[in-house]
Amino acid sequence: MTDKKNISELVAAGLAKRYRREKMFRFWGILSIVFSVLCLVVLFTDIITKGSGAFQQTYIQIDITYDPDILELYDPLDGKQFALANFDGVIRQSLQQRFPDVQGRRDKRELKKLVSLDAAFVVAERLKDQPSLLGKSESLWVLADDDIDTYYKSLDDREGPFTGRTTEKTQGWVQELVDRGEIELRFNREFFVRGDSREPELAGIWGAVKGSFFTLLVTLVLSFPIGVAAALYLEEFAPKNKWTDLIEVNINNLAAVPSIIFGLLGLAIFINFFQMPRSVPLLGGLVLTLMTLPTIIISSRAAIKAVPPSIREAAWGIGASPMQVALHHVLPLAMPGMLTGSIIGMAQALGETAPLLMIGMVAFIVDTPSSITDPATVLPVQIFLWSDSPERAFVEKTSAAIMVLLGFLIIMNTLAVWLRKRLEKRW
Amino acid sequence: MIKQNVIKAALAGTVLATAMAANARDYISIVGSSTVYPFSTVVAERLGRTAGVPTPTVESTGTGGGMKLFCDGVGSSTADITNASRRIKASEFEMCKSNGVTEIIEVLVGYDGIVLANSNKSDRINLSRKDIFLALAKQVPNPDGSETLVDNPYKTWKDLNPALPAANIEVLGPPPTSGTRDAFAELALEGGCKSFGFIKAMKKTDKNQYKTICHTVREDGAYVEAGENDNLIVQKLEKNPDSFGVFGFSFLDQNSDKVQGSMIEGFEPTFESIADKSYSVSRPLYFYVKKAHVGVVPGIQEYINEFTSNKAWGDEGYLSEKGMIPLAADVRQDIGGSARNLQVMNGEDL
């Protein structure tokens, strides 16, 4: 009797302490979540404030006269003459007419640097499309040079504009353009349709997006069937002995191997032995397949294990063969889990740079790839290359590319969650 | 079903791989120095836009790594051109030869300066190479004047030269794997090291020890390895006005609003002072072409022509705009001429 009373007294005496501990425990949980969210917010605001500028680009309006004498082009349909035509000349002349009081070789060179070197190509394209323009004039909006772009975007900054390499004269010209409304920011379409470039105003993400797409395509086509088949065999058919144990240990081991090792393996096998060319998505896909296979096999095995044995027993009961049990019953039920695992594996592969370093995909590649055998680079590599470039305008491009990559990762991970919610069966 | 797909996919993969190995490459593959990379890529891009050949791919592998890939042999899986921020070594030339790469075209394209810079917020200082050596070497001559070496005792710049500020020595620079670091050690540290007679005498008696003394950087925290990312160094200099950073001239040129280059022996790093060699810490930039690939991989001749054209490497060419220091006009003429005629190097003077 007294013992019992003592115990309940003891419990009552300790209750306050226990409640306090409970509260503390929850508080720590909330604190760590708040901390993580704060870190995320800081990271995102930094990336977004730095990168948002890259979605707009500065354009300058110039009046172009397609003067045959300056172009040294008298018949626009003559391909040979066209290729040699002096399109830089008409740009120079147009700028000179806009700023007639600019004298001296040095200043004239500075003046030419207001517009991007792309302007000459734009003018050439115009004339190619409409040969009748020869001898006439029109006004065109062309890309501004990256120094001008950075300067113009920072004009309203609190700490004053970023002058960088622009001279006072150039700043005066920009002011004149601003006053006349001949300079403006437009949506940066180029960023989404072009490949890499050393001129920041011409650098785009499309080449890297396509490269990532082709690389992941190869990875998916190879690693998903191989991974699923391996998992299915190991779970449903393989005898349990020390050989399968050994294989299991090795698969788990491979999943934890640093990714650079797979790059070295790719270099030794695919390039040195099979003599494949460097820098192509096919090669990148093969290397990333090696890297993602363990992840896919492990998650597929877990998904197969989660299918209740009663399903298999029922199928056997009505006379299904082991293959029929596996393909008709187990596989469809395990598929959502397998897909989720594969998507997460793919997302991991999308963010990988280290293994690609060894096989030449960390490279400057301008042309956008159109097949898995064209040289290409991938999104994270593009971010790395831009972050290492000296030109100031690449800072915002880097952040913008990070935003694009994050966007793709968010889409893939949401898809994985959605698939799981949508297809998963509960028992 | 699934198994059939697996077999099909595996087969398709193998067939593609073999088909590709047989195919010749139709774009130029360039590897090599990260210092030449910014210039090489600009030339490659212009070539792709104007010459009607696919744009070359350019990889930044470092000078040594590039030589290894370049000298690996002849054939479409090896590189056509390698960039270098120093001349090819005799050992590398031999390695090339033994792998069948016997005909190499050497092109000197220009110079790059290495700068020691600090934030614009503090004063510009004037250093000598001797100051740099005393500030950064692991072992320095005993300050008492005897001809012995002691572990670097200097904590502040003032300790080693009364004319310098009293700030702590803190220099951010590239790690030993970097070509910039090699060049910095060779040009700045060794340059200062040689000014001590007894160390210079060592070069004849014990070359290895001479090199160790002159090239080893102190490890007590005064020199901070900041990785290969020069942008990061610039950011850190902005935050800490007392520290200095080591990087290439093109970064200084692009970030002149944030950092300033220290004077070395009285000369500020500028285009002019590096070109006429009055600024002492500068190095040559090269690229090397595999002659066996010219005519096999399309565009190599065009690439050489573009790189050695006046609009590219001239005094006011687009490469000088990217921060490369051009050669003198008559040197350009000589080198350009023999490069365009694909004259191979004999390697005797290496």
C-alpha cells in the first residue's frame, strides 16, 4: 500500500520535469527546422537577387544604312561576296552618325564597343533574309556590350552605378542614349535559346540544358531496365547464399563510392579502351549509368520487398509460373517505388560534375548538341565554368543558371513525390 | 518484355559505341592551361561563327594535364591542340615523340602578368621581388646577416621592409596544382631568392636544394591557399583590406573597381609595362598543334590563321581586350608566318 503511494508520489513529483523535457525536445526540433529554413532563405535570396538581372538584357537602338559601298557588297545573292562583306563597317558608321562629335581612333574604338559583336551578325541575317534592303535604311534594336549592360542595370543602385571597365566618355554616351530613349531592358530570350559564349551578353543556357537532357536520356534508358532487372532477379529468383550476399555488399558499397571514381573508370574503359571520343553525352550517360545503378537497384529491391507475400502466394495458388508472378503481380505493384527511386537517382545524376571532369564534358562548347554523339556540356558544369569566368556580367548568369538547375531539380523531386502519392497502394 | 528491352538497350549501346569509335571527329578538340583558356575560347567561338567549321571544344585541364592528353598519340580520340602557360618541357617533348607525335607546331601567342593585388580601400604598395620572397618563403636568410637559413620569422610587412605598412602578412593565392602558382614561384619568389648571393651560388652546387629554398611557400598561415577560383580571392580581398591576393592580370583588369595591383620594383602592372617587360612577373603563353591532325580534323589551319591574325592577337585585337598582353609587332610577324606555314619545332633548344 505504502509502496504504491510512494510510486504515484514519485511519478507526480517527476511530472513537471518530464513535461519540461518534452517541451525542450520539441523546441529543439522546431529550432533545427527554423535554422534550416533560414539557411535556405538566405541561399535563395542571395541567388535570386544576384541572378534576377540575367533575365533581362540591355538593347540599344541603332539606325542601320545598308550602304553597298561600305559593305563592299553589290549583289546580296552572291554568297562569296556576302561572306566577305564588311558588316562591322555599317555598325561603325551608324554609331558615328549618332555621335558625330566623337573624334580620334581611340574614342571611335570605344564607341564601337557600345554594341555587342553580335550586332554585325544580326545585320547580316537581316540582309540575307531581305536582300531588297540593300541601299536602304532601317532602325534596329541590337544587344549592348556586356560592360554597358552591367553599367546600365546598376544605374539606380544605392551605392552608385558599377562602372567597371567603362570610361567616363562611354558613360556619357549611355546617358545620351537614356535621354533619347534609345536604350532599354528587354526580356533576355537569348539566355534560353543559345549555347555558351565568352561574350556574357550572348551566353545562354540552352546548350547545357540539351546536353543534360541527352546525358540523362542515355542514363535512364540504360540504368532503369538494368537496375530493375537486377533487383527483380536478386529479390525474386536468386538463391540466398554467400555469392548473393557478396553481390549485395558490393552494390551497397558502390552506392557510397565518390562519384569521381566512376569518372576515372569511364576514362579508363570507354575512352582509353573503347576509343570513344571525349565530351559527348553518350559517354557521360554511360558513366552516370554506372553511378546511378546502385541507387536504382537498392530502391527497387526495397520496393519489391514491400510487396506483401500474400500477393505472391495467391498468384502461385492459381497456378502462375514464377515469371508470371514476378512480371504480372510483383513488378506492377513495386513500380511506384522503383520510379521514385529512379527519379531521385536521375536528380542526383543531373547535379553531378565530378565524374564528367575526367571524360571531357567540363569544356567550353558553343554549338548546341543535336544528338547524343555531339560534344556537349551539362547544367552544373555550365554553372562551374561561368562562376570561374573573369567577366563581371557572368556573376548574374551564374546565379540565373543555378535557378534554372534548381527549377529542374524541384520539378523532378515533386514528380517523385506526386508519383508516390498517386500510385502507391496501401495494405 | 523487360528482359527483351534490356537486351535491346544493351545491344544498341554497344553498336553505337563501336560506330562512334570508327567515326572521325569533325570538330577540333583543344585542351590545356587554364590561363590560356579564356583566350583560346574566344578564338574558338569566333572561328565557329565565321569560318563555317564546327566550334572547337576547349577544356581547361592545366598545362601539364593538357600535355599528357596531347602527347597520348595520334588519332581522333586524342587532342589536336594544347594550350600552355609555359614552354613544353624536354621530357614532355620526348613523351610526345615516343607516342608517335613527332611533328609539333609551337606558337607563342602573348604574355600574361601575375599580380599581387589588394583592395582599393587600402593604399597601393611598392614591393620588390626580394620583399615577396621574404614575406612568403618557408625558409629565409637569417635576419642577423649570417649566411644561414631560418624558418620565416616575419609577421608583418614592416618587419621585412620598414617602408611597408605594419599590417600582418596575409596572402591568398592558388594551390600548388595551379600553373599560376608555378609561375608565381618561378618568377616572383625565385627572382627575389636569387638576390641573395649565397643562395644563388647554391644553384651550381646543389640545384635541388636551391629549388626547394626558392619555391617552397610558408605553411604557417601567412599564405592561404584559396583554390583555383580567382573570383573568390577578389571577394575575400574586398572583405579584408589588409590581405593580398595572387592571380592573373585579366582578373585585375576586369575587377579594377575593387582591387589594385601592387607595384613591383616600381612598376604598376599595366598592359604597357607587362608588354615591354618592365613589370617583371609575367610569363609567356603558348599553344601547340599536332601537325598530323591538320587536314584530317577540319578547321585546324583556320584556327591557327584566326589566332595569329592581327584582329585577334594584334595590339588592339580582341584578345588584348580579354586581358592578353600582345607580343611586339615584329615578333608577331615572325611567329605568325611560321605558324601559318605549319613549321614544326625541332625541340633542340628545350
